[in-house]
Amino acid sequence: MSNPVLDRRFGGNQAATAGVDAMAGQLPPVTSPVVADTMSVAGVSRATGIMLLVLLAGGFVGWNQVSATDPPTLPSFLLAAVLVGIGLAILGVVKPELARFVGPLYAAVEGFVLGAISRVFEFAFAGIVLQAVLATLATMVVMLVLYATRTIRVTEKMRSIVIGATLGVALFYLVAMVMSMFGSTMPVVWDSGPVGILFSLAIVGLAAFNLLLDFELIERGVASRAPAAYDWFAALGLMITLVWLYLEILRLLSKLRD
């Protein structure tokens, strides 16, 4: 049986991630041959690092807001934080020029949500949070190496398939969210049986391929000498994907250990 909070969370991330990736080919061209302040890999890395630090701080707060009772009690305003996070992600996608302000806010709110949810999973399965964090980092490194070495090339066909599949999963989670509001679930998918595990594996794989689209967004932005404000836009897209990937890995590990 699925957690309705997680259903809402997953659905929001996937919809937002699809929006970021869909804009991969829409970075504005720079007409001037010399641009003093343009997008760079260093700038994206710096923005991502700042957002990760803010996310960790938010995670510490969220972790400590969950009671240590059996079962643990989630903060009453967690759902509000989830909705705010979704709203910030959408705002950052629609208004890339605001990403430098929206990004840190998104990281803080998502950190709080991740911290609270992670504490619940850790209570049920000791050590699962560290495993999920390490698996997320390992997946990111592997996908970065595969992208950098061109072992996997991002083509128009691949981009279309990944974005289409992501939108499909987002729609699926939206339906699941609505069903959960009326007390219904999709037991085969959420169960820890073979079908449920295969479903989670597929979603983790899809999230990992979204990382390739994020890396391509960064590369194309730097190559086209996009404005420096897009450092934060690209970092926000990467952060959205990493949050989604972590949550899906957390879900997968919980199924495997159940």
C-alpha cells in the first residue's frame, strides 16, 4: 500500500523534471561574439554545490521534525511543503531568469521534505538512507562517465523517448495521487512483489536517463554561450532529477528489504 505523501511527491518531481528536459533545446542563442558573463560548467557546479548544501540543511531540519514514536509521526505541514516545492520547481522551469532565487528556496523546501520522508524509511529499515544516498551518487557518476565518454549519446530520438516516458510516469503518479485521496491504491505496483520491484527498477532507470538530458542541457548551454543566469537553471534541473532519483531508489530499496 503506497504512502499518499510519497505519491504526491513523486508525481510532482517527474512533471517538473520533464519540463526542464523539454527545454534542453531552447536555450537562447547569444548573438554577440563576445559575452562577458556566460554560462559555464564551473558556474553550474558552483550553483549545484550551493543547492546541495542548502538541501542538506533543510534535510537536517526535516529529519528532526519527525517524532521517534512507533510508528513515527510526520510533520503536519509536510504536504504543504511538498506543494510549495512543486510550485517552486514549476516556477523555476517557466521563468529561468528566476532560477538563481528559486533554486535555493527549492533546495531548502525539498531538503525538509526529503529529511522527513527519509527518517520514516530509516525507522522502518535501518541503514536504508545511507544506501539510497550512495546509490544516487553512484548512479550520477556512472551516467556522467557514460555521457562524457559518449558511450551513450543523447539523440533526438532518445530525448523524445525519455521525455515521453517521463510524462507518462508523471501522469501515472497523478492518477495514483488522486486515487489515494479517495482511499484507493494500485497494490500490484506498490507491493514488494516481482511486479512492484520491476516497476521501481524501470522508474529508477528512467530517472537515470533524465540525468543524461540534464548533462546535455549543460553542455549545450555552455556551447551556445547562454547567459550566466542559466547556471542556476541547469543546476535546478539537475537537482530536481537527483531528488526524484533518490526517492525512487529509496522506494526500490524498501521493496527489496521488505
